[in-house]
Amino acid sequence: MKAVLTGMREGIKTQERFIIREDRSKQNREMNLITVFPKMRYQTIQGFGGALTDAAGYVYSLMSEADRAEMIRTYFDPKEMNYTWGRTSIDSCDFSSEMYAADNDPEDPELSKMDYTRAEKNLLPLLRDVEKAAGQPLKFMLTPWTPPAWMKTNQSRTGGGFLREECAPLWAEYICRYTEHCLARGMDVRLLSVQNEPQAVQTWDSCIYSGEQEAQFIRFHLLPALKRHGLDERLGLLIWDHNKEKVLERACTVMRDGDLKRAVAGIAFHWYSGDHFENLRMAGELFPGKRLVFSEGCVEHSVWGTGAELTGAIHYAHEYIGDLNAGADTFLDWNLLLDEKGGPNHVKNYCDAPMMYDTVHHQLKKNLSLDYIGHFSRYIRPGAVRLGVSRYTADIEAAAALNPDGGIAAVALNVTDREVRFWLQVGEKYWPVTLPAGAVITCVTEDTDR
């Protein structure tokens, strides 16, 4: 069995690649077991990715050709992180260097002045290089942070506010035109969420929708507009796109209507309110066939402080394992790239990214979180099927998937501050595994190993 192990010792990243030999001693084993059940099969994994924000594109523009190539290769080369998904905003978000909209003119009810120049300024060069490296179009999720200020009750992009009822048809049309423009630019848009964080009143771009308001906007405005533009069959419509504690509640509100239940492809969620893996699992049980999409998470400086490299990396692995086991099929990290401050961000809402570029010393840094995410994205391929896993202790978190080539990838995380040793069982075979404190390991079996 091939294995890769990543951790941190005395502040320095450690990574090893090695072979674990199968134990064939035939001794009876019932203790310290983590068991993968190849016949217990669940959701199909669509893939992994991150957000191509205005901030990421701006920082990318400051980098040398060599650093750009290294960043792109690391994220998008199929032999590296193998990112196949991206998320980007409709108009500006907090991780934009300024606020902007394609049409800021309240005297333009025909939306004849929509101009995408500012939105494309930092995104297009990054996007072109990404697709060259990937060798295929990146699949995209589009998300609006807010309608233009003139369509809102508070007449501002910030501070929450609501979509004005009389502007709802126009906003739905705006979303469709923006999506069509992205498609015309060659972006393979697959998913569309209704609103980013619809319960958050923020100092940055934000807008509030109750569950009823989201349902009514979809039913009476967005869905008809998507159908007029021929986008309803192309796009998977995602609701909520906020924290996990209310996933089930929002799903029940929006999808209690049969027509909306059929129209909605799934539920997007963020990690900022805690684990709530049970909430995801119950939503999946109540609405089978609906996708669960992890659409955002990051190590916020306001919550984690700075220098939280190991704890942040552990949290990524913890999140991905928990969400996988709860039924999630797509994983979209937040910013792909930020500067040394954790920006730019037009309200200084700084955070870490897996890659950060020091604009003073002109150095590209790969944070430990990049490697921990890679334990999933490198080895669990698009089209993989999650498998059942049983573990003897909560000290080790684990998930596994059957890849399209017939091999199995099992990921285990040691959440303690001490070394742990266990047996990994796949079918009737056993391998001894030693996992240092805070480390993550991915074990990959060949089809013949089972």
C-alpha cells in the first residue's frame, strides 16, 4: 500500500512518502482498528477546487512568471492538487480590492449598460492560465454577494438590506445575463447559488433573504428567468450558501414546495458556525439526490489570529473528512491566493489562503493547509465513490473512497497531541499505520490489494 504522511515538527513541515507492507500473520485483530467497507457505497465525488476571487487575481498579477507557473501547476495539474472546480462572485465580494457592479445605473431598467470590464480585469488572466494548466475547462460555481445598491431596500451594497420586491424580476434577469457572459467567455458554469450568506448583515457586500424570500425569488423570478434564457437545464441551482447549523431548516423551508424541490439541485454550505455534520447528514437523508456542496471556508484572522498554520491545516482535514462522511460531493476552498496581509479585502476582513504571496519580498509561500487539502484532492479523484468507514476511537478521523481506477484512497487524521498506532483494514487485509500528533495520512490501495 502506498502512503503519504504530512505533519509539522517543531514548526517545520514534514512530509514522507513510503510503502506500508500488508501484515499477513493471520493473528486475530479486534483492537485499534479502522475498517474500510468496500461494499458500503455512498455519494459520488464531483471534485475539489477553490475560489478565483478578484483578490486572488490581483495578487496573481503581481507575481513573477515563475511564481505564477508554480501556483497554477500546483493547484491545477492533474498530477498535483488536481483542482477541477472554481467559485467566483457575480460582481464584487469582500475579497475584492473595491466594490463594483456590472450595472450601477438605476435609470437602466433594460440593463442595457451592463459592463463586465471591472469584473474581468483580474479574473481573466488568471482564468486563462488555469485552463491551460488543467488541459480542460474548470467547472464553475457562480454566487452573488448582493444585487446592485439601487435594487435594495437600504440603497447600499453593504449592511445586509433586502432585495426590493419590484426589482426581483430585474435582478433575476441580471443574474442570467451575467451567467451568459461568463459562458460566452468560455467559463464552464455548472452551479449557481441564489445568494452568499443570506442571513449575514456584513460591512461588506451582503443581502438578506429569509427562507420564504429565497423560495419566492426562485419560484416567481429566478426559475422563470433561467428558463427564458435556456439555463435551467444547464445550471444546478443551489440554495442557502451559508453556515451548516441551518442547512436542514433552510432546505425544509425552500423545498417543501414540490416544484422547488424538483428545481433545486442541492444545498451549499460554509464552515464558520462549527461542525454540524449531523445537520448535513439529516438534510441528505431527508432530501436524497440533492447535492451537498462545501462552498467556502477559510482561516479568518479575526477568529484564528495569525500564525495558526498547523491548527488551520488540521481544521481543513477535519472539515473535509466530516463533510465527506456526511454526504458532501464537492469541496470549494475560499481564496486560492492572497497577499502577505491576507488580502486585498476592501473592508480588511483578512484571512489565510493555502498559498500566499509576499509582495514586499516577492516570495510565494505554500501554507501547510495546501498539503492537508492535497491529501484529499490528489488522491480522491472526480467520479470516486465514498465508502463506509468504522473507527475504534474519536482520536482518529477517517474517510475513504473508491476511485474510478478501482483503487481505494483512505485518509486519516490524528487530532491528538500524541502519536497513535492502528490497523487499517480494507476487506480482509490489514496494514499497520503509525500517525504522529496532528498529522494526516493518505493510504492508497491498488485494486489487487483488496
